[in-house]
Amino acid sequence: MKINEFEKGKVFICDKNPWLVTDIGSRVVIAIAAREGWMSGPPYALSEMVFDEEDQLACSQPEG
């Protein structure tokens, strides 16, 4: 995926796992693992992960 395909508050797939976008920068996407029961926030009870330009190439839109 490219940076312009990510949307804050939307889910994407990376390494077969769902991630929820919490913020988008000019070159990075910040997301948390989309896990049942942990999704009330912000603030979220999960650590955020930074997806740089190289990581974004391995991401995809969820099917359906």
C-alpha cells in the first residue's frame, strides 16, 4: 500500500494480522494491533507500531 491509501480509524492487513490506523504522518503510518476487547480509545491500552515506507509495501486492504 502507499501512504495515501491508509485512513485514520480504518483497518489494514500486514503479515496476516489486522491493524488499526491511529495516525498518519508524511512518510509513516502509526497503528495498533486490532484485537477484540482492546479497541476502546484513544487512548488505547496497546502499544503503537510505526510502519515506515518499506513496511507499507507489505500491507494490504482487508478483503470484503
